[in-house]
Amino acid sequence: MSSRALRKAQKEREEQELFADQEIEDADEPDESRSASRPQKSLFSMLDEAEGEHSQYDDDEDEQELGEGGIQQTRETAGTENLGPTPTAKRKRKKKKATKEKKGIIEERTQDAQMDEIDAALQALSTKSNTAKPDTATVSSVDPEVEELWKLLSVDTSHLHATNEMRRLFGRTAVEDEGEGRRNRGQQHGGLAAAIGSRGASLADLARKRNIFIQGRESWPSAPSGGLGMEVVEKRPDGSVEYSFVHNGSYGDSQRQFEACVASMDPERMIQHLHFNPYHIATLLQVSEIAKHQGDHAIAGELLERALFSFGRAVHSTFSNNLSHGKARLSFLRAENREFWLAVWRFIGSLSMRSLFRTSYEWLKLLLALDPFNDPYRICLTIDQYAIRSKQVEHFLDIYKAMDKPWVWGKLPNIQLSRGLAINHAKTLNNGKQQLYQSAARWPWITARLFQELEIDQVPTSIWGSMPRTEREILEMEMYVKRAKNIWNTPEAKELLVEVVSAIPTGLKANNPDDSPITVDEARHILLTEDPELIKHIPKEMISKVASASDPLPPPEEAVPPQDQG
């Protein structure tokens, strides 16, 4: 072998050993440091380098064989190259094996980690599912009839805004004209109109429109509610939630000033108090009554709207949603809540004067939904007339079925007589006639009085001369005929009434007299009508208990004491 070939072979071996030592050192270092120390070559570049080295080595061998021509030289060279596996090759195989084992361990750990994440996710889902089971059981445990009643008591807040009905009835122009007329009255006249006007900045658009009860007016003052709020009292098993309005310390100060104004019996002082406390509820209700007695019904209604607007700003964040599902409750036992009941009732009267019966019906439904089983304002004594006048007869018939069991609406003459007319409006003529026949025969004195008020001359002999026998029967007759004669005062309704009553046989035996006493709730309802002809039928012992028109006949005992205002 030539010296040149030996030097070349020795140089290649030294390079291979040096390269192997470097790989061992790199294998002992972490992957991050190795990748940072030298860049990794691609497989294609490494393949090209290997092929180049092999081709150069083959050329050298050919030169050696041609130059010296000895077979022995070729064998020695071959013997030198075929000495068996070198230590470097063993290290490479060990390194490849270790790398494969390391990769296998990493892949196995990655799979285990992925399986742990999947198991954790499945366990979390299982936990959520188990947690949701009690709620599902609670919902399913509610009586289906109660759930149906909640749906019927759901309030659509869009129907609480009078402007929406006015647009449907009279058009947008009429609404704009009414607002312009109200502003002109405030500019031309002093007194109440000037006192309730804005003092400084007016309400912003967002504050005016984002209210579940009333859309505020631009002319109203930009002032806080004065300490009025609402809190959650109880979440009940049937899904309903009881709320309560609350007064803080600053509201208590305004309340004491209001009581001093009441004691002074000076209307001007009350109006001045309103000027500095534009959203104090009791003051708004009182000044509204002053305006009504002065004959300014527009100002009286606007003050009621402002009171409801103030209530709307104070409601709890969950109240609107529960109200829309018929699940919001408000205890009549708390004095703070009774102000809301009174404001709504008076506002319904203001709406009725403008013939906005659809809006009135929604507000009546709201009062009924707040305490459906106690009904402290006895909404059941008037809801039938509003249902027919607002063309909500289907809803009225459905709610009658739901309320008949808990409150026994079937015993109320106004409900039964109006129900016959409502069924007839619902295009079920035969059923309507049958219901009206049964009701007219049960309360013939009410039907006879209705014939008289409607000026129907042909009075059937079956009801001729029928008269109520007890004080309760007199009161029920007066209440119904006074308020319901308008729903019967149409040619179709009169014809139906005459046809059905004429079919009642003469000499039909009447039911036993109803001499049950008038309840406190019924007396409160009559007082709220402010009709002297009805109020005179209230027992004197109840009249003597009326201390204030702003809280007529409060409950005998306060189950929940009023909030401390100090």
C-alpha cells in the first residue's frame, strides 16, 4: 500500500472517531442546547454528502490498483476495510436504539397525558350532569297546572307601554301631537305644569327607553331614584321568586319630609317638595291626586307615569325575566310594595280614560301575577270587562280555567256572566248561549238590572221584578252593571242577551240567598274605585279603619316589618 493511501485511510478513521465522540457528547446534552449549538441538516443534504464521500473513496481505490497493479495490495486494502464492526458503529447502533426507546417513552407519556385529559373531561361532564339532576327533578316536581298558570300570568312588557297601543290605534302623528301639547301646556301655564317640569338637565335617551314599565319623557328631570331599590326575598320551590322594594337612608329622609308636608295640609308645600325630590314615590302619588282634583288629568297621569318609571329603574336585574315568565312575586304585606300596587291601579284608571284597554289589561294581569292566590286588590272583580274590551277573550277563558280551582272564580257573578259573552266572542255561539243561560238563571236580579241600564223594553217575564235579597247581592249587582254595561251595549250583545234570557222558564226556583260578609280585600277594591254609590255598601266598621287614601285598608298585621329608614 502506498503512503498516500495509508495517510488517507488514517485520516478518515480519525475523522470518524472525532465525529462519533461529538455525537456522544451531543446525545448527553439536552435537545434544546443541542439544537442551539449547531443547526440540524436535512436528510437530503446528508444523503448527498454520503454519496460524494463514497464516490471519492472508490476513485482513490481505482487509482491505487492501477498505479501499483498488485493483487496483494488490493487484498491488504480490502482486509483493512473489512476488519469487522468498529467501536464507532456500535456506539451508533446503541444511540439509535436509545433514541428509539426514548421516542417510545415520550410517545407513551404523551398518549397517557392525552388519555388523562380525556378522562378529566369526561369526569367533569359527568359531574355537571349529576349536578343538574336535582334542578331537573325540582322543575319536574312542579304541578303541571301551576306551570300552565305561570305561562298565562306571563307579562309582555311591550304591552305595558301606552305609546305602543296609541300608535296602533291613532298612528305615530297622534302620539307626537300629544307630546307637543303637553310641552306647550307646561310653557303656557304655571302651577303644577311648571312644578313638575325639568330643573336643569333632562333625561338621556338611554335612561328614558331602557325601562320595563314606562318610557320616560325627555322633559323629566335627570335625577336619581333617591334611594329606592329592590331585593330578592325568597326563591320558592314552585319556581317563583319573591321580590321586595326597599328604601335606604336617604329615601327615609325624603319620606319624613313628605310626612311633614302632609301634616301641614298645604298643597303648595307638597308641590315644592316634589320639585326637589322629583322621583319620590309617595310625593308623586299625592301630587297626582291634587292634579286630578283640580281637573288636570293629563298632569295627574304623567305623575303616575313618573312614579312607575322610578319603580322601573329600581327593579332587580332578574325581575324583568321572571315577570315575563309569570314567576315574579311581590308581597302585599310590605308597605314599600303597596305603593307600587297603588301606583299601578291608579295608572290603569288613567289608561281607561284614554280608552287604552289593551295596555290596561296587561297591567291588570301584572297585578294579578304578583300575588295570584291572595289577589289583595281583587283584580278578579274587573278583569273580565277589560278582557272583552281589549279583545283578549281567549286569554281570559284560559286563565279562568287555571284560576277556578285556587280562587273559585266560578262563584263570581261578573266572571260567569262575562264568560258567556266571551265564549260568544270566541266564535263558539252555542257554548256561549249555554253558559249565559246558566248565569242569567242563577243571578236573575243582575240580568234584570242590566236590561234596565241598556234600556231594553222587552223584559222577559222570567226575570221581571227580580230583586237582590242581601247586602252582598246588592253590591255585586251594582258593581257589575255600572262597569260592564258598555260591553253589553252593542246590537249583537243585546240580541244575544234577549234571546237567552227569554228561554229561561217562568217561576224558576232561585238559589239560596248569599249573605256572606264583605271581605277586607273586597272593601279595599271598592274604596279604590272612588265611587260613592259603591262605597256606601262597605260596612261602617271597615270605613272607620281607613286612615289614608294612599294606603287604603292595609293588612291587619304586618308579617314583614318595614325596612329601617334611619
